[in-house]
Amino acid sequence: MRPTLIAANWKMNKTVAESTAFVNELKKNIEEKSPDCDLLVIPPYLSLAVVCDALSGSGVHVGAQDLSWEGSGPFTGEISAGMIADVGATHVLVGHSERRHVLGETNEVVAKKLAAAIDADLTVILCVGEKLDEREAGAAQAVVKEQLRSATEGVDPSRWAQMVVAYEPVWAIGTGKTASPDDAEEMHRFIRARVAEMMSPDIAAALVIQYGGSVKPENANSLLSRPDIDGALIGGASLEVTSFLGIAAGVR
């Protein structure tokens, strides 16, 4: 049975002090979460080491929001996979829609970052998803298929155990709009079928596929109850412990 992964992506929010207060409150109330899910906190870089230290031994995973494909060198402002692993983080986001569509990252850049993270033994959350015009044009599946193919082409089958895929319809991120449970399940099922074709049915069956797109306590259960939705990548609703745990509490 696949684990359910509930992840808090704070984006560009929370100071070091605010991050510390959040994780301390989270630890005090951790029993409110369902025993059937794993938690992941993804803070800004400046809080990464502090959050890793604070959550050490708690069972809560910690990840980074992005990384460079380079290991070191004259790349001002960049953070390497080795640096992320060195502070104790175990996960990293790659290809988030804001990196793709706000900051201009191409499929080729996403592929290089994914390879660097895999080589550093980090668990990669590969984000894929279509824009509104692409969905309205009937191209949603084609867009997601190409994002998935281009990012993972050449990844050794043995490394897929380090992979999570997050489907995030771009039109539902930070807008208050959410894909219907049926629409989300359809795309998750499509992703799993494509991985079965590209790799193997066994790899596809074991792959954790999250949904990301305005997930809140009020709609989480209807999404997470679907058979191919294995968790949530949460933005705004993860900034408060009560709403983050409210989502995690309903996992069955």
C-alpha cells in the first residue's frame, strides 16, 4: 500500500523565528494527524537548517523548495543538492509551477535539477501540471505527459523509489479554485498509466502521486479518498498548524 504524503510548501513565507514557532507547535500537536499519513515541511532556505534540527527525531520529513543542478562553483544565489542534504533535509521540490511559469524554467532545466537531486540521494517531488488555456484547449494530458517524460528520461529504474510526482493544475494554485475530485483522479490515473508505459507497472503502482492546488481542510477528504491520489502538496493552507493538521487528520 502506498504511503500518503501531506506536504507543507511555505513558499516565500515565514522568518526563521516564525518557522521555529510553527514546528514547535506542530510537534506539540502531532498526534492530531492521521496515523495513515507522513508529514513533510518545506520551508524557505534560510529556515531549512533550523527546521531540520527542530524536527529531528519527530518523524516529520523536511525538504527544500528548489536546487541548482550544479554541485558547486561560481553560481551566486544558488543552493546545491549536497548543501540541502548536509543540513538534514531529505526531499526537494523540482519543477514547481511558479519556477516554470513565473521564473521561466524549461523542461530541460527541470530535468537537470531532478538528476542532481537523485544523485545526492534526495527524494524528488516532481511537479507537473497544465495552465488554464492548455486545459481549455484539451491539451492537459499532453502537457503533463511531456513534462513527465522530459524530466525522467534516463532515470534508472532503481531510482524511482526516490520519486514522488505532484500534479498541480496551474489554474488552481493560489486562486481558491480546485480541480474536482473526478478531474484530479482522472489526471492522477493518467500519470500512473504513463509511468507504467515508460517504466513498469510495478514502479507505477508504488509511485506516490500528490495533488496540489488550493487544498484545504474543507476539500481534502474528497480529494484524498480517491484511489490514485496519494497525498497533497499544500501552499496557503499549510502556513497555520491548525489547517495543515486539519488536512492530515482526515487521511484514511
